[in-house]
Amino acid sequence: MNWTPILNLCLVLTLLGPSWVFASASGTKSPVYRYIETASLQGQGRLTFWGFDVYDARYYVADPKGQNGFALEIHYIRSFKGADLAKRTIDEMTRLGVSEKQRTIWLQSLEKLFPDIASGDTLVGIHLPDRGTLFLHNGKPIGDIPGDAFAKAFFGIWLDERTSVPKLRSALIATRCPPALIAANCPNP
């Protein structure tokens, strides 16, 4: 048997790395690349709660410190009501010290933005410098929330060292740092 084609395929797959794995798993390239052309997949992981798989998350960065944009893509395994996702998001922001006044304002925005999620749906949050956080549902824009304060609180749910999901955080940031917006003094480039 001629092993050369098989070895060549293995080499190509190794060079393509994790971004190929995601593209092949979903059948299409992530919509993140439409908004952040230089994005690369930094890490990925699965949230499991009390033995139940909830979602798979992927963290993309435009540059090592995320100063030119970053994104979190969540592929849901379970279905959720949009209002429940908005409330859970705000509950997690409470853990990060976001004021009640600000949480109330953001809850109203998130309740308008977040659709009901069916198993298999994807929700993407993309931080675009000087614009804010853009949300996509199944690859289509559904709205945005301006400002770095919201982005810091929203993405901090997964990437801040005070997260309620430290194992997922470790998988997402891998051996690198969260974006400078969240951890400005991270020693790793």
C-alpha cells in the first residue's frame, strides 16, 4: 500500500490546526472571519453542568492581545429561551461586580437581542474596537451593544479570572491571555 497520500493528508490536517476541525464539524467556515479577517482560533471547550452537555465554545482573536477584535462562538447542545439566556448573562455579570443600574440597562438590551435558541443553534459575540459587541445568531447579525464596558463584562463571563467556569476559561485561553480589555496586565504575549 502506498502511504504517501495518507501521510500528506495527515501533514495538511496538522498544519491547518484547530480551525480546520471547527470548519469541518459545522460544514462551513465560522462567520467570525467575515468580521475579523485575521482571526485565529485560540481555544475551545465544552460547558457541562451537572453531567449535562450545554454548549461548545470557541474563542477567536485577531492578535495575541485581542486589541484588534476577538469573538466567542457558542454552539448550543441544549435549547434555551432568549429571556433565560439574557437573565443568566446578567446573573454572571453580577459575579463580576457590574452595578445594578448597568445590569438593568443591559438586561433590557439583551432581552431584545437574544432569540430563543434551539439545539444546534450558534450564537456569536464579536468585540469590534470602536464599535462594541456585535451578536450573530446562526451567522446572521441580530444587533449590537456599544462600548467597551459591556464587552468587558460580557466576555468576562468566560474569560475573566473570576469566571464561574474556570475549566472552560482555561480551555478557551489555552496558554495565552484573555484580551487586554479584560486582563491588561497579563504577562503572556
